Amino acid sequence: MNFLGRAKIILGFLLDCLFPRCCVLCNRKTDGDEYCNLCPSCVAKIPWIKTARCSLCSRPMGDEIESNSSDCALVCNECRDDPPCFSSGMSCWLYSGVGRDIVLTLKYRNADFLANDISKLIKNNCQEVCSFAANSVLIPVPLHYFRRVKRGYNQAELIAHAVAKVADGSRVVNALSGKRKTSQARLKRTERLVNVKNMFECSNATDAIAKDSKIIVVDDVATTGATVRECCRILRMAGFIDLHVLTLSYG
Ligand SMILES: [Zn+2]
Ligand SMILES: [Zn+2]
């Protein structure tokens, strides 16, 4: 290790002694080793999706499993009635409790520094996500320009980079841009489906992506799936065929 590397470690140690790191969710002291901004107690409460889930939208499935054939991939009733134009989807945890708190903190509390912990969380708990995203092009759901300027970052892009860090051979490309700024957050399902139409367009960055690449659209939360469905529709119109979806949370 060179002099600068050693100096960085010593400075980090001194800063940690002077200003102990606290959990961004509950303000307890973190152990600082594994996760810098989340305490072990909050990490233990993350509601990882470990049960059987819909292979398309990642919705955890209970009763519906009975009616599905064991030979084919599980598909929930909603996806069967209205099939999306992507081939598969994956979510890490449920959008509830600590799972919801992490997403909201990332989104509304200028917590872009959480990205590193999210990367480690996925690596330590979601190896299936690392394999799913390997050798893919990760395309974040875009924010409208003004919203991005106001927030300073796009949380979907942070998540995409956090995944790229632990998924071999993957890269992040901002291939979509937002056309309108209407937020989906306060809308009902039917309103969301209408609102999201023509909300996005392909950016010049799509030209550099091979059309047969494995494309994964990345977002923070899948609620109705309207946003990721629309992103995939635009990408399909641009000629991409191998489309998938990854969201940090589902709910
Ligand atoms: Zn905590
Ligand atoms: Zn589904």
C-alpha cells in the first residue's frame, strides 16, 4: 500500500473516533465495519424476499402457487392477465418497514452516500440478484431534468451503480430520459398507467448499446409496475429484445 492509501486509512480512523458514524434510520451507532450508515439492528430487519415470487414482476406469491404448473416459471394472475413486454423481473426486498425506510431515505433525504451500503447488502444477501444482473446493461428509470437538479441525483441511477459493483460484466447506461415531471407517488393504479404513457424517451446513449444486449431497467420500487413497463415499451420500440426489470424493493 502506498503512502496515500495509508494516510487515507489513518484519516478515516481519526474521523470515525471524532465523529462516530450513526445509523441513518435510527441514529444508533453503527459498527462501521460492514455497513457505514446502517446499524446491525436495522440491517437484520430488512424484509428480503425469500419466498416464491412471480418471475415477471417479483411479487411474492402464496395461494397462487397452487394454481401454477410446477413445470413452468411462476407467473402471478396480474401478469398473466396483462403480460408485460419484459422477460423477467427481480426485487431485493419488500417495500415495508426498514425496506421502505431505506428507499425513502435514499430518495428524499439526500442520502446518496447509502449506495455503498446497498451494494454490500445485495452482495451479502442477494447472490441471485448478482447473477441476474451479470453481463447486462443496467438502464436506470430516469428522473425529469428539473427533479434531478433539485435532488442532485437520481436514486434509480445510484441503485444501478450499486448493483453494477457486485454484478460481473455489467455496466450502467443512462439510455432513457424523462419528458414530463408529473410524479407517480400520489396517483392510483389507473391514473398511474395513464400518467406514465409517453413519459420517457431514448437518449443518444442507446446508439452505443448492441440491440441483442441483456437490458435491465432499474428502479427503486415497483408498485404497479407501470413505470418499468413503460420504460421497457420504449426500449422495445427502439429495437431491444432481451428486456428485464430489477427494483430494489417491491410493494
Ligand atoms: Zn438503525
Ligand atoms: Zn407478476
